[in-house]
Amino acid sequence: MNAKNAALAVLVALVVGFGAYGLTRWLAAPTASDTDEMTWLRREFHLTPAQAEKIEQLHAAYEPVCMEHCMQILTARKQLTALAGSGREDSAEYRQAQADMERLKRVCTEATRQHLETVAAAMSPDEGRRYIELVGPKLSQHEHAQPFGLK
């Protein structure tokens, strides 16, 4: 290989490498809406600094509760998968695991609904109603695979 071909190969490798790096960074980068729900809440619902601080405190206090719900549901899903994988879909144990999963989802949904209502109550009445109208319906579509968040 002559020097010209070697230089071209190095140049191509660098371009491809930087391109791949840039693409992976772009695809993996969280959006502003994912990383800062509070900025969205402040702007969208015209929160005062005191309201924003109260909501941040409420959300910080609820986060461990939400994470615990997620962990319980994940554990129940793993149990159902294991039972199904061993061919026990018709067993009483499987039916009980399904019932437990549904109960955990209801507990999670109700706790999150209450949390959203508490967040809404920290806003002005009109903005709180608008918040519930906007975010509330999303709760019924929640897959319980990750924390619900504020939006």
C-alpha cells in the first residue's frame, strides 16, 4: 500500500469513526423534555417559584415510592415469565401471579393518580385542572415499565 492509499484509508476511518460517534451521541441523547420536567411544568403551567419548589419537593418525596412500585411490578413480571416458560400457564400459581400483577398495577396507578392530584393542587386552580386534563389520561396508558414522571 502506498502512502497516498494509506492516508486515504486513515481519513476514511476517521470520518466513519466520528460519524458513528456523532450518530450514537445524537440517538442516545435525552431530549430537554426528558431531562427537565420541571422546566416544562414551570413554563406550561405558569408556576411561581414557590409553586415550583413545592412540586419539586412533592416529586422528590414520591420518587422512591414510584421506584418501589416499578421494582415490585418488574419482579411480578419476571415471575410470570418464569412460570410461562416452564409451561405452567394453567396452574393456580400462574393465576395467582397474574392477580398479584394486576393488584400491583392498580396500587401503582392509584398512588400515581393521587400524586398527580397533589401536584395539581400545588398549582393555581385553573392550571391544576388543565394539568390533570393533560397528564391524567396518559396514566391509563402507562405500561409500568418505568416511573411515570410529571408529564
